[in-house]
Amino acid sequence: MYSKRDYRLVIGLGNRAVEIRPPFNIAFSGLESVQNRNLNKCNVTIYGLKSDTRQRLIKYELDRQNYIPMYLDIGYDGLLYQAFKGSVRIGKMSREGASWKVDIECKDGGFDYLNAYTNRVVEGRNNAIDSILQDMPNTGRGAITKLEETTRPKVLVGSSSELLSKIGQGREFYIKDEKIHILNGDEVVSRVAPLVSADTGLMNTPEQDHIDTTFTTLMNPTIKIGGLINLQSVSNPEVNGVYKVREINFNGEYDGDSWSQTVTCRPANKYRVVR
């Protein structure tokens, strides 16, 4: 199904933004989870940039004032889908042999997650979410389940991200593409279920434990955490069916061997779409 790898990487804002496309070689890896309290992440290494471009990608760990967005689109033969959106936490350059490289560490929603502070009084949990997000200018509202409302005023004081997590009351709470999601286990963000099979890139026999099913496939950015997939295995047909994606561990290199993702999911025979 898939042929030539393709990508687009954009780092920065406005006229300071750097856009990187093939044939520049990049390597990237990341982890996304619906239960990732440490934030979803993506690390990128970029090879062969000229000096002034490298300098524009430098960011020090102690710099918490400079918001640098990052977008990574992945696909094949010019057909690209957003694979990761976040912000740069650290950007540094180093020499590897005769060449220079830039290493970028990114977090999804990390800038607001670490820095945003809320001090408000509101009524109702949904009003509380919208109110907190006013203090997180780079973070939007994603799929949020219906929460039990209360008319009692809520005093919101503290880290905005911690307040949102408490409102979630133990549900799946995560940030994907800089949007807050709060879901129950049987809820998903879309009705679309990409087919995962040998024809679409399935690379191994899916493995099951008593709860989760895990498989490895060629890079497929249409597979999203919190979303559905339709798994069809010839070698292990007992696993065939519709699943909710809970975790994606991905590794890729434009000019190298790595270009795959390992997906962990759970059966979704009954599900409800939340938008």
C-alpha cells in the first residue's frame, strides 16, 4: 500500500518558523497515551541544517517564557497527516562526525501544562473547564465526556493542568495536538476506524494479554490515541475486530530503517463518540 516516505516538520512562529522537508534526513521517536500524566512527547533529530537555521532552533531548558510550536506531518508520496503537535521544551545542537545535528525535545501541551496558573471562582464543572482553558492560551478544548454538574461555586486556585486533572475525576485525561481530552474507557474521539492489516502495513502477529492487544505496523498517522482501529490479522484471526487505541510508541527516520509504530489497544465492541 505504502511507497515513498514523506514528512513536513515546522518549528517556530511567523517569520522565525523553520520548515523542513525531504531530502533533509530527520529521525524522530515518541510516546502517546490516553493515561500519560507526563505528557505525550516527541523527540526529533535534524541533520544537515546550515548554521543560521540551527541557531533558530536552540531553546534552553530553563527558558519557560518562549513558546515555540512544533508540527510534524507524516505520510507517503505527498499525502500527509498530522502525526504530532506540541511545543519545544529543549533544542540543542551538536557535532556528529563532520556534520552538525539539532536535537529537539517536544511535549504536547507542555508550555501551558508547566506554566499556566488559575485563580478563579466558577459554577459547574463544564464552566470550570472553559474557565481554566482561558489561562492556557495555547491549549484548546477537545473531546470531553459529560460530567456530573454541580451548582455549587468552585474555587479554582493552582496549576491549571492539575485543576483539570482533578475535574476529570480519574477518567482518561490527556492532551493530544494541544487539546484537552477527558474520556471514559468506552468513549472515543471519532467513529472512523482505520483498517490495520497486512495490506495496510501490519508487521507482526498481534499479541493479547487478558486486557490489551498489541501490534506493530508501518507508520500510519491516521491511527490516533483515543480513536478506533479495525484490526484484521490473518495469522491470529481471534483478535480481529474494532479496538480503542490507548497507546502509540513510534520511531521513524526518513533515510534509515526505522519507520514503524507499536500500538496498544482494547476491544471497543460498544463505544460512544464524544466530540
